[in-house]
Amino acid sequence: MKIFSRLTILLTIVMVSVSTLFAQEDINAAGSIFNEGNQALKEKNYEVAVAKYKDALDMCEMIGMDADDLKFSIEDQIPVAQYYYGLDLVKNKKAMEGLEVLKEALASAKTVNNDKIINGSQKYIAKILGSVGRSKFKKEDFDGALASYDEALSYDPESGTIYLYKGLTYKDMGDNDKMDAALLKAVEYGRADNDEKTAMNAIKTGRSVYLGLVQDAVTKKNFEDAIEQANHVLKYDERNGLAYYFIAVANNNLGNADAAIEAATKSLEFSDSSQETQAGIHLEMGKAFEAKGDNAKACEEYNQAAFGNFKAEADYKIKEVLKCQ
């Protein structure tokens, strides 16, 4: 029995030794492939690097715990290679292939908490999805475009560019409330990212849309709506003299003389200095002071309004209505 026990122990030792020897050989083989991946990465052959790292990782998984140190090193390198491989595909006009590789890079980076690759992947994924959305937008597939933008924002929730794209899409869909919300986000996030071009494009778009609505409301004598739309303009451009001018016009027509004077005063401050522009504003000031019974100030304003397209109305007020001295 003692001899049998000794033989059993001896066989166990031999088997463990052989197993350890084979495991070490496998680890060395996996390490060699890992090094080939590192060399490929150094040479910017990213596709090969990714393939080599995956092969080495598969071998480590088969070996088990003995290969954990090597496995951890491979897992650190895989997202780096995938990230640059994805960017390389995009650079070579293979955006959709690059998109999928960047998504893999993001998933791999999250497992090892590589913040640099996580942040970079998210931004590029969002950019690609934004481009996909723009292509759909140009084909008037507005719902498809919005779906792509929303997916993009799931990766980069503070992208001013994507919010600008959303705003432009809602504009063409005629949904001004959603356009407004998106464009204001584009301004906020664009400026936070020092992207003044995106912010200004959003401002110009929103301002233009609402100024058109203001003018339409005034033409139709919907003066309360005109004030509401003008206030939307001021959310984009708080120094917009034309918006304040229309607020003055609307308030005069609604019998709100004090509000008209306040708006006209701001319009004078923020508008251009051309005599024609200034004359129109002074005409509204004159109407407001006339409504308040302050004829002296009304005459003063009408005299300044007597120019260009406003001269006939101003002269009539001066000579026939108030008989200004």
C-alpha cells in the first residue's frame, strides 16, 4: 500500500509538472502573438493588431488562470487598437465599418476603464451618426434623421452640432416648439465647447424663423402673437433691435403705451444707425407719447420720424393732428 501511495504521488507530481510545462508553452505562444500585435500597432497596421490581440486573448481564455497577467495586458491594448482601426476606416471613407469598430472599442474600453478611449469613441460615434442623420435629412426622411440624431446623443449628450441638426430637422417639419428646444441646446452646448460657429448657426436659424413669424403676425394684426414671437427672437438675440421695434408696434396697437415706449427705447439702442431705421422707431415713440397725452414729447418724436417711408405719416401727425410748433 505504501508503495502504491508513493507511486500515486509521484504520478501526480509528474502530471502537474507536465501540465505546467505545457501551460507555460501556451502562455509563451500567446505572448508571442501579443507581441506581434504590439508591433502591428506600432506600425499603424491597426487591423492586424486587433486580430492578433483577439487571437492571443482567445488563447489566454483557453489556458485559464495561469495566463491572467498576460490576459489583462491584452485587454488593455485591444480598445486602443480598435479605436485607431475604427478611425482609420472612417478616414478611408468606410464610415459604417468604422462605426461598428468604434462601438467595439467603446465596449472594450469600458471593461478596463480607459477614459481616453471611451470619450474619443463616444464623440466619433456621435459624429458618424450625425452624418448618417444628415444624409437622411437631405432625402427628407425626417423621422429617420431624428432617430439617428437621438442615437448620436446617447453617445454624446452634449453635442451642440447634433442639437443643431435636430433643430434644422424640426424646422423643416414645421414643429417650432421642438425646433426651439433643440436650437437653444445647440447654443448652450456649442458655446460650452467653444464652438461658436455651431452656436451662431443655431442663433441665426431661430432668429430668422421667429422674425418671419413676427412680421406675419403684425401683417395679420395678430398683435399679441407678434409680441410672443418677438420674445422668442430675443431668446436667441437679446439685443435684436428689430424684435423690440415690432414689440413697440404691437403694443401701440394694443393700447399699451408704456410698454411701447420701453420697447422702442431698446430698439433705438440696439438697431442700426441708419436714418430710415431710426425714423420708424421714433414714429412708434411718437404714437405712444401721443396716446399718453404728452403732446410735446410726441411732437419731438414725430419730427425725428419725418424721413423716408415714414415722412408722410409723421408730417400728418405734426401738421394736422397735433399741430406741433
